Amino acid sequence: MLGAPSFPGAVLAVAILAAAARAQTPQNPSPMVEHTRAHPRLKDEHPPGRREKIDLGTLYLPVERPRAVLFFFHGGTWLPEVAAARHKIAVMSVQAGSGSATYARLFEDAQRWPRLLAEAEAKAGARFPRVLLGGWSAGCGAVRQILRAPESYARVDGLVCIDGIHTDYIDGKPGPLESRIGTENLAIWEQVARDAMAGRKRVLITHSEIFPGTFASTTETADYLVARLGLPRRAVLEWGPMGLQQVGETRSGQLRIMGFAGNSAPDHVDQLHALPSWLAWLLRK
């Protein structure tokens, strides 16, 4: 007859299994690969234009006079150039390694980015009408650090953070956001989001469903920001660029936070290859 175990050995086994379940080690990034949706990729191209070596990387200047400059972190070189060429903007590509801390350390000297911008404008021969920051994954660490300097913050008109806003758990374990998530690294994102809501900047934040386990996911940080800003989450089910499937969105003023399905590496890379689409929204007046 089916029912609860009625003998001591079975009871002990159930208790051991329950204790083991509670003591699981933190989850690591999922090794699974999703095969249902297509994962198209941009073609590796080198658009016509001029390339100048400056501190930290390469400045690409399109054939036409650029209407903006984008400083993009952790996207390689050719991909940001392809995206920039489509929108007739300049782009400075920086590839520094792995981990958001690696990118943040590049700008511990608060004057480094203003010097980088000045060097880029000198190479272009003119002041850029608009200045944009962007990062994918770990590259968002550079964006965060640049924005912490008031002089740099004031010069930035817009930014795009692609599946890369993370922070630590307070004690290394996931849990309720209000008690477990480290907020120090999120304060600057809240500040720039509020400025976007007020129309002073233009900000696009995207996130996936990837759950690292040992630090807060981009979904958790987006949830935190939305709650802090007092904004609603709108559930959607729409196709996005590069085969992305959008599942949520928050909008207010010139702030847009977009959530997408997927917890695998291809889903993460899809968002990077959608950079031309993100720039189209960011460059709107």
C-alpha cells in the first residue's frame, strides 16, 4: 500500500536526503544549450572607415562625419565596428579580459576616461555631438566605474548595458533581494536610471535568465532596480532581434529595461549580436 514510510530506516533515509537538499553548493552557470530557437550571428566584417590606435584599444571612424561616439567594452573589435558603421557613429572598442573587476580596474584613475575621450576627439578632429557607453557581460564593469566619476557622468548622453549588471551576494548565497544582494555596485545604475526616467539621459538595460548562483544574476539586479524605482514589470511574449524571445519590459521616460528568455551561453551571445538594434533605440531623439 502506498503511503509514508513506516519503518525507522526509511525515515532516516528521507531525513538525510532532505538535509542534503538544503546543503547544496551554489549553482554554477548552466552548461545546457538551447536548440529550439535559431541563434543567428552578425557576419565578421570590416566596414570602410579609418582606424586609429589610442589608449586601451582602437578607435573606428566611419566614412561619414560621426554623429556620436560609442565606447564599448568586451565585444571584440569587429562586432562593435559593424554595429557602429550601420548607424554612422564612431566606436572605441576595448577588450581587457574576463570578469567585471578587470574592466573596472581600467578606470580606477577617474581621469583616464576623460583623457581617452579627449584623445578620440583629437583623432576625429572635432567634438563628438553625443557620447555613449556600452558593455556586454563583464564589460559593464567598465561602464559602472566610468559613471562613478562626476566629470565623466556629466559627459555621457546614453548607455546600453547588455546582460551584464551583476553584484555580489552579501554572504555568497542567493536569497531575498532586500537581505542578500550587495547594493554598493548598483547605486550608480539606480542614479543613471532615474536620470533616464527624467529625460536627462537615455538608458537601455537587457538581461537573460542565466543564474550564476555564486553572485546575483542580471535578472535579480534588474528586479532590484525596478523595485527601487517604483516601476511595474510588464510581461510580454515577443520576438526580438537575433532570434531573441522577449519576456518582460519596463519603460519610463528614456529608460528601457528588457528581459529575454534563455539560460545558456548562446542566449547570452545573442544579446551581444543584437547590438545594432540596441543602438537604433539608443540613438533616437
